[in-house]
Amino acid sequence: MRFKAGVDIAGFKACLADADFPVRRLGHNDLLAANIIDDGERLWLIDWEYAGFNSALFDLGGLASNSEMPEVLREELLEAYFERPVNDDLRRRFAAMTAHR
């Protein structure tokens, strides 16, 4: 079955099954470059109107996608956030949040 816009529902459900929904944290949910201010000493996240509880991978995936982050930096982002080497399971769950296969 497909949505009118041509979205494959089975593929969409598979992506959702891969997502990191059980672990929820407060998230910004709109990490665009325009919502990050660098004052020279630290980064500030602004525009919290979409904030809510979500998977940390949603914000990390949004940040990577919105900034067109190359694969090597995506790996570094995940390693820095989770403070451990990236494994295939984490890559799979991250890909589900970025719609990047």
C-alpha cells in the first residue's frame, strides 16, 4: 500500500521498527543551523517550540541530515554522544532516523 505521495507504507513501518523509540529524552526536535548560535565560547540552541520527549537519535539524525554531514562525521557524532564505539545496531537505528540507508 502507498500513500498518495508515493510513500511505501511497508518501508515506512520497517524504518519505524528500526527506530530507537523505547529510550526517550528531552529533545529539541528542530536542529537546523539557524537554531544554533555560536557565541565564540559555547553553542546555544534556540527556538524550542517543537521540543518534547523523543529518541536522542531523532535530534542527532536531524542534525546530521540538515547539515549534510558526511558519513565519517556521523560516526564521530554518534561516538561522542553515546561515549562508545558505533556498532551495526546503532548505525541501523540512526539510519532509520535519518531516512539514510
